[in-house]
Amino acid sequence: MSTWIIGAGGFGRETLNVYRDGGRDREVAGFLEEQCAEPGRLVNGKPVRDWSSLDALPRDTLLIAAIGSAARGRLIDEAANRGFRFDTAIHPSVNRSAWVRIAEGTIVCANCILTTQVEVGPHAILNLACTIGHDVKIGRLVTLSPGVHVSGRVTIEDAAFVGTGAVIIERVTIGAGAVIGAGAVVTKDVPPGVTAVGVPARPVRGPA
């Protein structure tokens, strides 16, 4: 059984490092990329195939989506509808208790800390050095950029994006599809689809 990483960009290469650092390099067969300009080229020693080749892969192939854009959810749904399942990649340096649940398809990068009674939904990305406090719930397709700090009893709903170095104070809810700017300090709930920036974070744009 092999794993293909969806996305051959910067985060795709970082995800390959998660496998390598965990001694799982041989499991990764290569990268899948939409509209691949150079099929067959090597990226960090692994071949890149066009997304259109997905159906040629054996159905026991595992996938993992390493894309930070909105395309992630669409490609995951396409692959799932074709019967593919997803791997989970957790860097060996991650500090997590026995009371942490991480769902299928999630990527947790180096030096993250997840304390206790933490739930991470499917296909989330926890980038480098994030800290997640007690009783936190992280939804499907959430992206936490490097250095995000999440206090206890926070809820981050599906497909929310949190920028580099942001801090989310205890008991706050980040709504589905919300965007938190880099370096923001979130002290109050952020409604779904809203972008919030600054210290303290304030909304700058509502849902489209």
C-alpha cells in the first residue's frame, strides 16, 4: 500500500518531511497535482503525476491533501467519491496526550503540542509549532498556520483559516469559513465567513 500527497508545492514538500522524519518515506509514492505542468518530474526525490491519473491508482492507495487553498476540500471530495481513503501524518516530535483524537486525513507538523481532550476533525492542517489547549474542538478542513496558539475550550469550525502567530483566547468560537489574520489576538467569537485582524481582532469583511 502506498500514499500519494495531493499538492507538490511548499506544503506538499513539508508534508513529505513529516513522513521522512517519522521513518515513513518509503510509503510515499509521489505527488498528485492539478494541471501538472511537467508530469514525471521529481520533487524532493518523488515523482509528480497529474490529477487526471488518479483513476489509474489502485483503490487501496491512500491519499493525503497538502494544499492550503480552498481546492483542498474539492479534491478530497472527488477522491472520496471515487472510493479512495486518506492517510494521517503526524510528525514524531508532536507532543500529545492519550486524550487527543485526530481524524483521518489530518497533517500535524513538527513541534506542535496538543494537551488533553482535544478533537481534531478530518483533513485539518496544524502547521509548525502550534499549541492547542484543553477541550479544544477543531473542525474539518481547518488550517492553522505556523505558531498559532489556541487556549482552552476554543471551537474552530469547519474550513476556518488561522494566520501565522495568531492567538485565540479561551472559550472563543471561530465560525465556519472564517479567516483570522496573522498575528491577531482573538478575544471574542468570530462569526462564520468573517475575516478578523488586529490586536484585539476585529472584523474587516463579512461573508460574500
